[in-house]
Amino acid sequence: MWTPIKTTQNLMVAEAWKELFEEEGIPCTLHWPEARRRYTAQATCYVLVPNDRLHVAERTVSNT
């Protein structure tokens, strides 16, 4: 299962978080609540991490 760790207002910010998590060795994926707006620049996006890595991701967020 994947759990949302961050909600962003656009794709650029979501990709920055994804890159940060992946640099820390945390798998990450992005999810758009509105599928039709998936790759538009100004769409709300959820950054998801695996449940078993949530505590590590939360620590990464708190350190930034």
C-alpha cells in the first residue's frame, strides 16, 4: 500500500519532493485526484510513499 505524505499544488513541486525522497532511498510515486488533469502544470498532486517507509519519509519532511 502507498500512503500520501505530501499534497502539492502543482507538478513541479511534486516532482521536487519525489526527487528528494528517491535520493534518500525512499520509493515514491505521484497521484492526481483528477485523472484528466494528470500532467497539467497546475494540478493538485499527492506524493505517495510505501507504508513501510512512511516513518522514514516523515523524518525527511521534518528535516527540510
